[in-house]
Amino acid sequence: FFFFFQAEDGIRDSVASRGLGDVYKRQVSTQSTWGLQISGMVKYSREPAVPTKAAKAKGKDLRVHFKNTYEAADAIRGMKLEKAQRYLQDVIDHKQCVPFRKYAATAGRTAQAHPFHVTQGRWPKKSCKHLLELLENVRANAEAKGLLLEKTYITHIQVNKAPKGRRRSFKAHGRIKDYCASNCHVELFVTEREENVKKAPEKKAPKVSKKQAAQMRLRIGKAPKKAAAGKPVKPVTATPEVKAQQTPIKLHAQRNYIA
């Protein structure tokens, strides 16, 4: 049983090429002869809390190593957009390094990793170029939305493994071995943060003694009810416990001696 779908007029189906730093975005909308409509868009693992104050970018099937890109993306997470661009350019120029924390089994040691409180680091040039292209893309999206670049931070960046690029390597004696490439997907979005407002100093309650606190409770307490017309007010009789508290402490009687 076969289904034949017929595309509507004006349908946009655009897929960016899988070159360096190109952003993959696809939106497909088709309608069958039975009225069935299918639509799909790119999904992100997270969504910004305020979509109007955020800009997105995504790269799919980037021809770059996953592990190096993972560590480079982890280094710029939480940075300002402009600062992240300067940092990646410094890594390309070997002025700073990318600290390797997770995939550091074969990474060498360098003194440039000390500011990051680690000892191992690298200079993944190709990964930094891909990330710079994505940052340029997300910067253009942020400017189109009217975000202030001075207050724009990289709040989310994620690197996922992509299907490996499979090739073959021919060896001696007629053997053939797989020759794979570890490609990756990269997604990120930036958000415009609001300025932090200092909290007003709280007024501390004055210290009072027990006696002063009791006096304040008496002032705050309710006043005695007034007698209604023709109805006398019943006297309030104190309980034995209250009487015991009100009775003063008896002191020893002082004797008067006559000289």
C-alpha cells in the first residue's frame, strides 16, 4: 500500500550545506491528497526561559573531532559573546589554550592551562574555527532581534556525536580496515541578561527586654468592651495562676531595734 504526497505551493524546504560552520535548519511542510499535513523543525535539548531575549544557532554533521570540540565548547560556556570570540581567536594564535578535563587521556601538559586550574590543554584549531563561525551566526541573529551584545552571554552550548564518516584503509595482504571520522553536532543559544539590582538593606528590629516586650503586648492587646445600654459589664476574675504571678515576693520583715 503506497502513499503519494503532493507538495503545496509556496513550501519552503531549505537545508544549509554541510560546510564549515554552516547552520543546519530545515522546515518541511507537505500535504497529501487525503489532507494529511506533516511538518518538522529542528529541536534543541533546551529552550531559553525568555525566547524574545535569546538567539539560537546550530551546526549539524560538522567535519571536526567530537572530543576537541566538546572541550572547546565547555571552555566558552557562560562567557560573554564578545569575550568568547576573542578567546577562541587567542587559541588559534596559541596565546591561550583549551583546558582538557574530560577527554584528557593523551593530552599534553602546558603552563597555559594553569589559569583554568588544570595541567593539560591543547590548541584545537579546526574546532575553534567551527565554533567561531557559529558564534558569528548567533551574533547576527542576536542583532536582528535587537539584543544588546554587551549583555549577551552563552547560556547553553552542547556538542553531540554525529554518525561517523566511514572510509576504508587498504593494508598489506589484501586486508581492508575501517577509517572513520568522529563528526559532531553543535547547538547553542545566547541570552541577554538583566542588570543585577542591589537589595535594599533590611531594617533590624530593635532589641527589647522581656519587660518591654510585655508592655508592648499590653499596648497591642484589645481594649475592654464597653457596657451596652442597660447591661452591666461582668468583672474579670483572675485565675489562680495569674494571681500567683501578680503577688509580690514577700521579703523578711526588718526588725526595729531600740537603742
